[in-house]
Amino acid sequence: MYPLPFDPDRPPEQPPPPAAGHPELWRVAVRLHRHHTPPATGTDRCGACHAPWPCFGRRLAARALVLACRPTPRRTAPPPVDSPPAGTCDPGQPATC
């Protein structure tokens, strides 16, 4: 595991530099993270959804924050489509040409 560029208990509102490629994901994850608060003293349930802690919303937010910090993959051109050589199409089989 690599070190995170933010405090996982208090992620900043604005994404850290590695998350610059995924700012929308970062902002949604921060909102979800802040909404699903740790349980109050004496309880083991989320303050927002009342599910057992850590709730699904908080775990999902944590995963999204980490994912937002991953570099954006480079897009590559699709491989060229092979076409049959000129004059080799069978007129009876138009779907193969």
C-alpha cells in the first residue's frame, strides 16, 4: 500500500494534486465521508444511516477517496480493424465484408 496524500479521517475539501484527474469523484467522496460520521460515544452505529460502524457509506467514501488519487490512465487508440483485401469479398456474404 502506498502513503495517502491526505488525512483519511479528515480529507480536505479540495483534492490533493494526485487527484487532479478525478476532481468530481473526490468532491462526491468527501461529501459522503463527512455525511457518514463516526458513532457517538457508547454506540456502534453510524450517525447518518444508523448502520453498524463502519457503515457501507463510510467504507465506500474511503475507497472513492483512494481511487480519486490514482493517476488517470492514458487512453490509447483502438487497434485497427482488419479489412479483407480488395476484390476478395463474396457478394453472397455481405455481412463478412
